[in-house]
Amino acid sequence: MNDTVQRLCKAESIGLPEALALVSEAVWWITIVDATVVRYHRAVYDRSLTRLVPAERRATEGIFTGLRFVRNWMGYHADPADFILPTRDAGGREAPVAAWTWNPLPTPELGDVSPRGRAWETARYRHYCAHLAGKPVGETVNRAVTFLNDVNPAL
């Protein structure tokens, strides 16, 4: 997870397909590590969350929920390129991938999803909109990784 996020944050002057691969891999690793820690070390994870001030806790939880939305939708229900908005630096050159932003997305079409599943996906989408959309990719993935690394020494 750490290596993947470091590669993403160091990436410059690469094409959209390569950038999307880096972002996709980072999201996958972060959400898998998060799920593993929650599943097998719930008490440690919860203690780490309670050490955060309430606003920081909400933001951290919102980022993870938003990243789960990305993991579940990117490539399956939405084109990966829909999620990322390449940006330019002050000189008009393409900015490093970490400076690219999460693209605001329209409300997803859920089709024949159960009411429970609909509520679940809608909540994840709302967290994506609130905690990722419009923000730099590097900022959000670094925040998630920092939290997970802070949890790790307690394991």
C-alpha cells in the first residue's frame, strides 16, 4: 500500500492510462488494508478513530467510505477516466498525478438494487461527493494511508 501510494505521489508526466492504473491500484490497496484492519483488529481501529477530534474523524471515515465507492464503481459501472480530472500547473503543463482531482460525478444509476443496497451505495456516493470530489487525489490517499499507518504500530 505504501509503495503504491508513493509511486502515485511521485508520478509526473505520464499518460492518463498509467495515471488511472496508479490511482486504481492505490485505491484497491487502501481499501483492502482498511477492511482487513477493521475485520481483524476492530478495537485497535476504533481506538485510533476515537483519538481524532470529531471533525477529523468524520473526514477520515468519509474518505474511506468515498474510496470504497471508487473501488466498487471504477471500471465496473463507470469508466475509470470519469473519476479523475487531470490538472495543469501554473505554467500550463500537466501537474503531477497527486495534484489531479477527483471528478464530481452524477448520481449513479442503481437499477434493480434492493432498498438496503440502494441506501448503502447512495451513502458511499454521498461520501465520495463530500470528501473526495474536487480534492487532490494525493491529499486524500495520503490522509487514508497516514491513518492506517498510525493504526499499524498498535497492532
